[in-house]
Amino acid sequence: MIKELYSVILTEDIPNLNLKKGDIGSVVLVHNNGEGYEVEFITLGGDTIAVTTLFPSQIRMIQEMEIANARPIELLAA
């Protein structure tokens, strides 16, 4: 079960937030025993890119034999 403060991986693109499948986020809140999750995505420099509510199907746990990958992002116009 995914808990608060766990790192998770996005399983699909979320274009309106400039998030891509494979991006790593941190769970900041679990809704209704895992019916949804509030997840924060940050740059490697520590800047928050997005905090969004996601369904369980949109995230997954990190697997033991995976490696992180960095990608540049463009900030969306406010």
C-alpha cells in the first residue's frame, strides 16, 4: 500500500501540468485509504512543479531494479 512520504512513479502523461510518464513524485496526502493521492513533483533543484490529486491507476511504487532519469522541463505560462 502506498503511504504518505513514499516516492511514486507516474504511469501516464499529464500534459496540462507538464508531467510525463515516469516522473517521480512524493505522496503528501492519502485520500480515503488509498482511493486517491496528493502527489508533489519537484525539480532536482527543489522547486515544486506541481501538486496534484491522482488516482491509484496513475501512480505506482518504485521497483527495486529501476534507475532515475532526468529530463529538462519548460514551465507552463501562468
